[in-house]
Amino acid sequence: MSVREGLLALLGDEPVHGYVLKTGFEAATGGVWPLNVGQVYKTLERLERDGLVHARERQGQRQYRITDDGLAALGAWWDAVPDDEPPPRDELMLKVLMAVGQGRDHALDVITKQRSAVMAQLQLRRRGPSTARRRGRDPMVAAMVDDALVVRAEADLRWLDLCEERLTHPDPSEETGRRPVTRPRRGTRGARS
Amino acid sequence: MTTPILELRDVVKSYGAGPTEVRAVTGVSLAVAPGEFVAVRGPSGCGKSTLLHMAGGLEDPTAGHVLFDGRALYEMSAAERAGLRRGGVGYVFQRLNLVPSLTAMENVMLPLELDGVGSREAKERAAEALDAVGLDRHLERYPDDFSGGQQQRIAIARAIVGTRRLLLADEPTGSLDTPTGDAVVELIASLPARLGTAVVLVTHEPRYAAWADRVVSMRDGCVVDTTVAPPVRKSARRTVGARR
Ligand SMILES: Nc1ncnc2c1ncn2[C@@H]1O[C@H](COP(=O)(O)OP(=O)(O)OP(=O)(O)O)[C@@H](O)[C@H]1O
Ligand SMILES: [Mg+2]
């Protein structure tokens, strides 16, 4: 989602002010995406240029509503599904994959350390109220944001468990197909990256 | 430091001998303070249940010592150990141990009655415990008439009603769906603050382990890592309460 799509989703037939869209956007996204007013107006300007919203002037203030083209663009966005390409590239995954190339013990060290850090984040999340909740957002939206963060941390932890399992109890059939790593170099941890 | 309610000193557990020997636990030391909540996680077969059995005195270690409130279990008489299992330590295990011929209410009352609590008070406290696990209505039904998840909750009610000092739980959420499991673990997590009960929870699920003050990770019979919950700012602390 971009700000553009978020704003289209909030617009309807009733003309609204840009400021209302800003607060509506932040509430709908559970406080995870603060916007500045400038960003909102710039995006609305582009949407207007592209014919997706219609603007009118009332008492020196601009009000916006969605057009038919805007509705079509919005519909296409709701219908779009994530595509597999390019493959996910996240920092944690790449770090562990690189560590495996440096040797089993180093990889297990990295896995243990990362797992402990993710677990600590999850523990903190269990104990303190969510930032979303603290800011007085819609409790259901805030709970959904919390769920997403918990489930993601769970996924990372499970993946780290699986990596550990593969390293400590390798499946013999996987062993043979493995290309030998050319001269593992172990950096002094922390000294270079 | 106060005396740990539970202390494992370099415990080892082997099954069998010679070439068929299985070293289920290969040397674990762990101290649990009164009112502390510790979670143990790790892959299947890494020795979690074996560790818990030794902690509860259900199995003796091949080597090392288990101490309850500073006293070595091996020094206790059979009667003392039985008393401990009834009064001091509550269990929820992977497989249930409800008595099929007793109602839910009677199952939960059982440890209290064995402890000499009057039937009126036992009934009251059993009803409270059942309410705390969200089963306040079907008190007169028999275990077979409950779903697996509900049976597990009765077992938890029985474990918390009978104990005030240490709860040992082995995958108590195994048969529950996520929201129900969350509610049960939140309930378990509230016990230290409400009753001063220390908890050792064995679970595969990181989401449940994360409720603990300390998460111990095991691999191949030993502890490979311990994560202590980072401090939460006082003002931000969530009050963990029983689900009502
Ligand atoms: N009574 C027994 N006799 C022989 N081996 C046993 C016995 N009890 C446990 N083991 C073995 O000890 C090891 C540890 O078992 P344990 O049940 O403690 O694992 P666990 O971590 O609880 O696994 P899970 O997550 O699957 O419950 C396993 O290899 C198991 O087969
Ligand atoms: Mg087990």
C-alpha cells in the first residue's frame, strides 16, 4: 500500500478536507504510519491530476471526493494479490544464510543470539501495552496491529528453530548436494560487517 | 537471594544403558524463585518433559539434585513427597489425568479435599478456579462430555486450585486454539502476581513462552540459551489479570 491507495480507500462521495484524511489514515493504520499534512496534500494533488479524485474550493479550503476512475483504481488495488517475485529478502534471513557459509558453530551462535533478541521483543510486547493502544486508537485496530507483530516475531522464531534443527540434525540427503564453501572467513564480530 | 522454590543442580537423566542408552537430559542447572515464571522451549525430544518430571519428583535424576524450597527431594520420605504433589506443586501435563467418574467440579475439588479443606470452601474455590479458566457453567458434567480443550482447562483449574507455590505445566495449550491458548497462558501468567505461585511452562509456542520472565531454550538435553524479559517502564506495565 502507498499513501495514494490509503487515501483512495478513505475517500467517498462526501467531500472531505485533507486534514480529516490525514487523521483518518493514521487511525485506520493503527498508529503505525504517521503522515505529515504536506505529504497528504501532495498526494491529493497527484490524484487530482490523474483524475482519481475531484477537488472543490469551499470557504478558501479544498475538499476532496473520489471519482469513478478513482473507484476503479481502488477496486484494482483491493483485488491485487502479492506476487512471489522478487523473493523475500529480509535482514534476519540474509544474516543467518551468510552465517551458515562461515561454518556451523558460527551459524548456531548467530541463530541463538538473534533468537534471544526476537524473544526479548516478544516478551516486551506481552508485558507492556502497545504503542497503538497507548495513543488511544481504536482498540480493535490496535489489537490487530499487536497480533501482526506477535505473529511475525513467532514466524522469525520458528524459522530460527528450523535452521537450528537443520544444522544440528542434518538430513543426510541434503548433505551430499551441498556445495563446499570456499575458504570460510570469519570476521571479527562487530569489527566489520 | 531468597531460597529458590525449585532448584535443579546439574541434573542428568539417562534411560537404558550401553549402546541403547538415551541421554534425555545431559546436565541442567536451573533455579526458579518464588513467584517467578519460567518457560522452557526447544525441539521435540530435547528433554523438556523429562526435566519437568524430575522437577516435580515424578522421576529421579540419574545424577544431580532437585531441591524444593531448599530441601533435596531424595531426602524426603514417600509421604512428604506425596504431600508435596498434593499441596505444594500443581501439574498440567501433555496427557490429562482427570478422573472420569468425577464431575468437573469434583475433579477440581479433589486436591483441596485431600488437603483437608472443608467441602463448602472447596466448592467455592473450585468454582472460582473453573471461572478463572472460563468454565464456570458446566460444573456438573463429566470429563468425557467436554471437548479436549475444555478438559485441558479443567486440568489447569485443578492444578491452580491445589497449589500456591509451584505450577509445572507441560504444553497445557497443546489442544487449544490460539485465542483460547492465549487466554489460558495469560491466566497462568497472572498466577505469580495474584497468588505468588512460581510457574514452569513447557511449550513449543514462542507466543506463549514470551509471557514468562525467563525463557530457557534447550537442545539435545541441555540449556543453550536463557532470555530474561527486558524491563518495562513502570508506567507502561500492563496489569495482567484473570480473564473473567
Ligand atoms: N521412559 C523413557 N524411556 C526411554 N526413553 C525415554 C523415556 N522418556 C523419554 N525418553 C527419551 O528421552 C528424550 C527426551 O524426551 P522428552 O519427552 O523429555 O522430550 P520433550 O522435549 O518433552 O519432547 P516433546 O516436545 O516431543 O514432548 C527422547 O529421546 C525420548 O525418547
Ligand atoms: Mg514433552
